[in-house]
Amino acid sequence: MARYTGPKCKLSRREGIDLFLKSARRSLDSKCKLDSKPGQHGRTSGARTSDYGLQLREKQKLKRMYGVLEKQFRKYFAEAERRRGNTGETLIQLLESRLDNVVYRMGYGSTRAEARQLVAHGAIELNGHKADIPSMLVSSGDVVSVREKIQNTGSYQRVYGSGFRQRSATVG
């Protein structure tokens, strides 16, 4: 699937909050000026935002935070509407159960984009099988771990050290 490859700070500046698109090693304030909107001279605050505008901004925040484009987001929303319960909470549960997000939450990647790359490059196992699709939905009880072949490479040892090897978790 496609993904956004443009400037990350511009997205955070547009929304006015930290979308966790950059690594937490340095503060976001030193990387991006969140108080000024993107565009020449910053976008001026015009009239009050409508209800539709507020909903649109919240939807855009979710899409950008999880790295999902519009078509895929609509599919998740349709699935959330189909399921029982609160649609908004179900939508968040679906987005949180994506494999790339689970890998990010486990601490394998410092950002969701890095976690997505780890999955796409085949570094992650799901229930003992290679998983290379970042949008796979992980269910409760699934075991997510780093593949043995990847753990033994020098580049991963340098980046993650010995602590990377031991981590394997059951989702639930």
C-alpha cells in the first residue's frame, strides 16, 4: 500500500499538536515550530471552525498518527460501523491492533514509520510465521517477536543491543 513520504513536521504543525511522527530522542519543539502553521507567513486564524471542520481535523489527526491513507481509513471506519458498540472506540481498537502499531507499542520502533519498516522488511514474526504486511490485524493471544535470522545480524545488534533479542510478547 501507499504511504505518506513528505515532511513530517508539516503535518504536526498543520494540526498544532505532536502527532508522534518523529523520534522522541529530541524534543519536538527543537525540530518543529508547532505554534506556526505551514504556508507562507503561517496561516492566519480566520473565522471560527465549523463542526464539519472540527470533525475533519480529528479524522486527519488519526490518519496521520497511524500512517493510514484515506481509502484504508474508510475501510476501517466501515468495519467499525458494522461491529457492535461505539463506532469511535471500535475504530481506535482496529487502528491499535494493526501489526505495525503493535510493534511500535512493544518498543521495537521509535516511531510508527520505523515499526512499519521493520514489518515490511520481514523482521517480525507473528505466531512463529514471518509477517511482512504492516496492516495485518493482531488479535488477542497472538505472539509477536523478532525473527531469529534478523536478531543475529550485526546492524540490528548495533541498533538495538542485546535487549532486542529477548523481547517477545503475547498481545492481549
